[in-house]
Amino acid sequence: MDIMELDFEQWKEIGMRSGWVSPPVCYTHDGLPTSITEDAEFEDGSDPCIHIMRCYESEAHKEAIELNYSPAIWRDPNHD
């Protein structure tokens, strides 16, 4: 299967079935997905990095987020 021919849902399902990524959750309503160890690190004053990928609903949504959230631009290796 050519990766360039996959749509988003197929790509996401491959990642979930392979154990590379969690199911999508809402940070606002579900909270940050963490392990007990990460919770303890936060409580002890540490600052563990937890990588999150934001899914865009449309090109307009992507542009609106990039205008409001600079890491979406400077962390993107494909951004022009």
C-alpha cells in the first residue's frame, strides 16, 4: 500500500492498530493522557515532555490555529 494514497482515517487506524498512537482524545474535556509515572513527575516539580498532535478540521482551521499558536509553525518541518 502506497502511504501517499491513504486518507487520514486509514493512516490513523494503521497507527492505532500498530500501537504507535493513542485513540484521539479531547484535552479540554478528557484531560491530558498521562501515565502514573508522568503524573508523579509533575507532582514532584519535574516537567516531562508529552507530545501531542493537533488534528485540523479543514485548511481554514489549520490556518486559524497557526495564526494563534506559533509552535504549530516553528515545529513543523514541512512549513514553508
